[in-house]
Amino acid sequence: MKKYILKSLLILSILSICGYAGDKYTTFAESPIIAVPIDKTSSWYLGIGIVRAKLRGCGLVKCSYEDVTYGAMIRGGYEFNEYFGVEARGIRTFLDKGPFGGTPLQHVGIFAKPQYPVAEQVNAYGLLGYGYTENLGNGARLNYFDNDHGFSAGIGLEYDLSDRALNSYTNQGKNWSLFVDYQRLLIKSGVADMDVTSLGIKYDF
């Protein structure tokens, strides 16, 4: 009788240990998929868009003037994390819509990019940096503006087009987003006001 009881207890002990090990093994096998999604915290990106540039100031022909032209822009940079990045951008306008024959502009700049995720798929950002802007049209002959360099700044919003809930494990941060931003090309005294509004698409590598 005692042998029978001892054998029964031994068998139950072995089954309990095996069952515990099996549960532990199952949890270990499944936990990386459920609890550890891959999320990329930094990335290179590239964007293109269309721009509307407005130039306002005082020239020799007319003391108050306003010129509007349209063109394209390219932007690229690196985001160190969700709160800060750096960006370089170039802008060129070529479609005349101004009353003085149009004043096409060319601009290049490099910026610090502070940013903040205001919603799950919406990112607000600022641009603070240095830019060079050149007048490529008739405006230079009318003394609108020739070329200059200095402080440049802007603000914008980006809307993430990816589904992070579905792609966080496999996408690894690669996604498309739409952006809209406003930039003052040069902020300094004695220079015409040059404002640019941009709309485009951006890809994070």
C-alpha cells in the first residue's frame, strides 16, 4: 500500500513539473511576438512638394508691391528621435503670377527641427536655421530684392499615412506621410518679406 502511494505521488510530481515546464516554454515562445513590437526611433527621410511664394516690399518703381510665384521644393533630413531632427531644403519657383512679371526665387537652407507628436498620427515641427535666397527674375532689375542670407524659420504639420497598429512589428518605421508648412525665407531688416507655403509627401527610410 505504501509503495502504491509513493508511486502515485512520484507520478503526480513528475506530471506537475512537466506541465509547469510546458507552460513556461509556451510563454517564452509567444512573448516576443506579443510583447516586443519593433519600433524605429530614428530615421532618414526625403520629401518633395509644391510651393507658393509671396514676395512683398518696396521698390523703385512702386513703393508697395506683391509678387506671387509657384514652384517646387525638396527636403531631406535625419530624425534623432520623436522630438528632434535636422533638415536641409531647397526651393525654386518658376510659374509667374505676379503683377510685375513674376519674381522667381531660389532658396537653400539648413535647419534644426524641433518636433512634437500632437496626436497618434500627427506631428508638429518647427524649423530654425540659416538660409540663402536669390532673386532670379525681373524683380532684381526693379530693385525688389537681389540676394541675401541669414536667419530663416518655419512651422509645419506631418500626417502619418501608415497604420502603426498593423505595421509596428514588420514596418520598422518605414512609412509615408503628408506635410504642410510655412516658412519665412529670410528674417532680417532691410530685406523684402518672402513667405513660402509648401504642400507635399515625405518618406521615412
